[in-house]
Amino acid sequence: MRMEGERAKGPVVLCAGGTGGHLFPAQALAEELVRRGHVIHLMTDERVRDYGKSFPATATHIVPSATVTISSPLLLPGQLLRLWRGYRVARAVLRELRPAAVVGFGGYPSFPPILAAARLGIACCVHDQNAVMGRANRVLARFATRIASSFPYPAGLPAGIGGKLRYTGNPVRDIALRERAAPYPPLRGGPFNLLVFGGSQGARFFSELIPKVVAALPAELRREIKLVQQVRPEDRTIVDAAYNGLGLKVETSAFFPDMPKRVAASHLVICRSGASTIAELGVIGRPAILVPLPHAIENDQLHNAQQFASAGAGWVRNQADLEPAELAAFLTRLRSEEGTLTKAAAAALAQGKPDAAARLADLTEELAGKART
């Protein structure tokens, strides 16, 4: 079923897994497309209730999905059945909406809509945020009309389809673009602003590690630090107690709605290395000590971190090797070498792709038969 006469008139459907790593770049594209006059529909999973509150979609469609775990054969039939149900739901929604184009951002919730779009003859694109292409996107790449990537040469791209690839960069939300190239805060005569966050899967590790690191710092450096740290709600009382009496200014919270502004105010960030985090660090221009999530599929966070650090924008530390005393000594050295931090901040800014959303929007309009002139 091919819908040639309707594509220019239809909405654009974006589909993504319901976590920030997938939804944030989808949101950035949605914001750009809305500015261009497009109507946006979102297909995702139930987790959107936590991460998608500001997503500019006319409607959000929850699509059944499941992570396929081949290593657990007893679970596989149920997972495939759920994906099949998701395909049928997505197909019905797409037939009703008659969209101009469909763009997927990875995660298994994007699998049914992209597959349904391809089968219906609707132009579709998958965007991969990481240096290593995700498993769902690797399969969908064979069905998609185009493949967009945050990196020029993503690892894991299936053989024989490189002609579909477009390098767009990773779209960054408007809230982060407002802090684009924010001036690096002066290091002399003021506090040393340290920001720590880890996302839903990383905050607990930092909640356990960073108080020990701070305790190992020289007392004079602790007095200079202004620490902002994301902490899980259930850990906050313990973390606040650990900082009590250490002689530094601390602000903890389970969620910072203005996180990009916090990044812009920082001298140094300690964080995980998800693709959206790397993209926002680059657009704002802040150096980071990156601790990749150790159990990330395909080690994508490690590859993201290595790309960022190899440009001189930060430093990679493996979680298993981190010792509080060693990290405290490294922070002390960085604080004393002002040129090291400012040079790394400039290198981070050079990695930013503030026009990534516009590039991906251009590609989306091209697929929809509405290329900008």
C-alpha cells in the first residue's frame, strides 16, 4: 500500500524507546519540525510518562514492544509475540494517520512502527545516537529508506547498505541549545563548580562513590567546591548525611529540570556517557570525566566516551577501576591546572553539532517529498 499522493499532507511520526537516551533526540527533531509547520505524532512505550512530559506531539501512541533476548530461549516466544502485537498496533495507527514520513530513534519500541512503515510503503528513516549501532537499528536499517547517524562511521552498520547512510549528528533539545557555547566560568576568585549526574541507571553508583571522593580531597579544595549532584530519591538522605560536615556547598536532587543550565554553570562534569549526554556536553562546551555504564549493550557508552575523550574533551574512567583516593588526586590536579580544563572545554565545544536537528529535519522533509529549497 503506497501513499504517494498523501505524503506531503500527512503528519510526521517519530518512534523511540521511552528513555531519555532515545526520546531526547526525537524531541529535538520534533521541536525543529514543529517550527517548520509539521504535525508530530509519537510512538513509544509506557516509560514516556517519566521522560516525555515536554515532547511536542499532537498525540502519543503507546505501542507494545519487548527486548529480544536470544540468550534466554524460554522468553523468546513471548517477546516475539509482543513485538507482533506492536506491529499490528503500529500498522493500524499508520494506516489511519497516513504520515508523510516515519523516523525511528532506536530501542525495541521503534521496531514495530518502522517495520510497519516499510511494509506500507511509507518513507522511513532510523537514527542511531551511538558510536556503535544498536541491535534494533541494525535490523531495521535493512528496511529503512535512510539511516541517519550521530557519528560519521558508526560501528555495526550492516554490510551492503552504506549508501543509505547520512551523517547528521545527534539532535539536541532546545533547552540545551539555549546554553550553546556558554562562556566557560572563570576559575579564579570563585567556587569550583562540579556537576555529577548519572541518569536512572547511574546515579546510585555516583551516590556511593562521590562522597568518598570528596572526603579524600584536601580540606582547602573542599571549601572551594560547589557540588550539584543527581541522587535517587531513596538514596538522598544517606548521601546528604555523608556530605554533612565535609565543608563544601552541596545541592542534591533526584531530578533537575534545568540540567543543561547546570552543565553550563559547571567547570567539570562527572557523568555516564550516553549519546545525548555527549551531544549536550559538546553543544554547551564542558569537559567531563566519563564513567561508561559497565553493562551497556554493545559497550556503546564506552565507545561514545572514547570518541569524546580522544578529541581532548574529557577523560574516561572504568567503573571497576575507580578508587576514591585516585579520583580525588586527579580532581586536585585538574583544579590546579586551569589551562587543562579550559583547553578541554574548548575541545568539547568543537565536538558539538548544534545543527544536528536541522540536518535531520532536512532529511525528514526530503523523505516526505518536501525538501527545503
